[in-house]
Amino acid sequence: MKKSFSRPVTRCQISNSNKLSSLIFLGYLPPVNTLRKIGSTPEEEISFPAELLYCSKSKLAQLGCIVDKEILFPYSYPYTSSTTKILRENFIDLYNDTKKIVNLKKNDLVIDIGSNDGNLLSNFKTNHKVLGVTPEKIGKIAIQKGIPTIIDYFNKKISSKIVKKYGKAKVITATNVFAHIDNINSIVKSILKTLKTDGIFISESHYLLPLIQTVQYDTIYHEHLRYYSLESLNFLLKKHNLEIIDTKEIPTHGGSIRVYAARKGIYKISKNVKNQFKKEKRYLNKKSFTKFRKNVVTSKVNLFNIIKRIKDKNKTIFGVGAPSRASTLINYLGLDQDIIDCVLEINGSYKIGNYIPGTKIPILNENILSKKKPHYLILFSWHIKNELKRNLKRKGFKGKFIIPLPTPKIES
């Protein structure tokens, strides 16, 4: 019997309700970080359905297919968070905000789940005890920085090992991973076992509100099992006797939400929580979901038209940035190496020397830009377009920029 690497979602991942409706279906997409070397012979590649489902009970938007974590987050996982300026700044902000909410002492332990190269913990390292947990070999970079790191998936077994060896944590963070982990109720239980009674849990996740409002279909891929609203996060946390004590919209990944949670009754609840709930009631509803689906189709057609006009004039298009969202956009639109010559990444990126998943579009070092001089650059990390445009112009690029989302357009 052929081995299956995924399973369909027939019940809500946090409420177990079977009342799920489809928000949008993007077709079958390859895992965004399964990379093939440039020049390798094309061979069979797996792909999985990418459908966004919605549970009316928990208010959770979730992917309709759960792919094995070994495929999505292999030991060779190529992403490093420290290479992104907006993330470095975000984690400094997180550290400063955390100190205002909880009285962190010198010997207090801070644990980061999905710690990657230690970017977040580097802010806590000087004044507190830190520990990272990440399944990728990139965790060795954190160890070299002096940040103790367990290279494994966080689960009940690892939680017990941590408590036995390091003690319980005053702060546990899960940034851009809390929506990625399967069996989330089990994970929350493990977090609670690792957290002091007066400890706080901080999560950051892609936020459903800007996803819907700014047509971010490109953030729909298999690593993201869930797309939280504050209401769905509250539903999940309340099940485990946790309450949201503060929240903040942050700019990372095109729009994320940071949530501080603690055991009930220990901390004062910020007025930010009530205000955010009100905002969601205004903007997350059946009408906005229907509009989102229509906007995705319109956006796709408009981007096609822009690219067609450019290619009709025999102009060259390079891509800039190979984040996971680029893979979704490229594969959903059906772009290939005859449309996008290559995608440029910054020096040091682990993705250089490979193809964009599902294509033969090569990922190359951005230092070729001055030699090749393409006519257009499509900015796949469009959510940081201003920063990218400044940097690229400073490096001598004199062409024009294609902004693919939320409204496709050409900018100088």
C-alpha cells in the first residue's frame, strides 16, 4: 500500500466540530521548503491540496490538509529568522513589551519553541536564562551563539526533559510556529506543564484579519495549519484555563498578532484585548469572507495581465525574495522559468542554488543584479516593499517594480 504523507481535516483542530465551510481552494501545492538543486533532473514531486476551511464554532480558519511535520520541517529546513530585519526589530519589541508585563528576574528561564537560529532569545540571553527548542539543524547556529538549544520537536516528552533538567519557565514563546504544530491541544498542555504558575505564554501567528483584508492568499501553505483570530485563540486557550491578558497587531509576515496569555486571575487584562475583539466583530464575518474569495480571483487575473503586457514587449522579469509565500503565489499562478527568469535572495540564504518548489525557476544570489540588469523586479516579499525598493535602488537597480498584492501594480 502506498504511504500517505498527509491526512484530510474533517473536524476543527481546536473544537472538534465537523461544521466546516470552505473559504477558498488554491489547488494542489508542493511543500514550500522542499528544494531541488539547480541542474538536477526533474523527477516526481509530491503536492497537497491547499484549501482554507472555517469553523463557525471556534471561529478558526484552518488548512484542510495536515502534512507530516517531517516533510514540512525537515532537519535541513532552510529558513533563518535573523536574516530578516523586520523580525530582528520585532523580537526587540517583544522583549521590551514582555518586561512591562511580567517582572523578569536574572534566574528566570525563557523558553522559545521553534527557536530557529536563536534570533528571539538573543534579546533575553544577557539578563536571563534561555533555552531554545527547534527541530532543524539551524539550531546549531544558536548553540554557537551561546544559546542552549534542544534540536527536536517540542512535545510532552521534551517538556518533561526540560522541567527535569532546567526547571520551569517564567516565559514561553512560540513565534510563527504556534499555528504550525499539529495536535495543538496536546501542545498547550505540554506548555502548561513547562510553565510556572505565574508564567506567561506568548504566541505570534499570521493574523486572519489582515489576511482577509489585504488578500494574502500567498500566506496559505501547508506549514500554516491554522490562521488565528483573537476569538479562535481565546477559544483554544480557555479550554486550558488560560486567559488572554494582552494583545498587539504586529507587522511581521504581512500582518501577525502577538498574544500574551496566563493562568486565569493572575494578571490584569489590558484594554487592548477588548478593543481587538470589537475590531474582529466588525471585519471578520461571512460577507468579508465572500469578498475575500472574489478578490483573490481578481488579483490573480490582474497580475496575469500585468505580466502579459511586460512579456509581450520581451522585457525581463526577475523575482526578489524566496519566502514561503513566494512558492504559493508562483505555483497558484502557474509561473515558470520562461516568465520569471530567476528569484534573487540575499547573500547567505540557504535557498540559493535551488529551484522554487514545483518549478525550474532558480534561486540566485542578488549580487548578479548589477550584471544582468532586468527590466522588472517582482517583489514576492511585497509586505516589506518600501524597505526592499530602497535597498535595490541603492544597489543600482533602475528598472520598475511589480507589486503582486494586495492590488497588483507597477511602481517606480
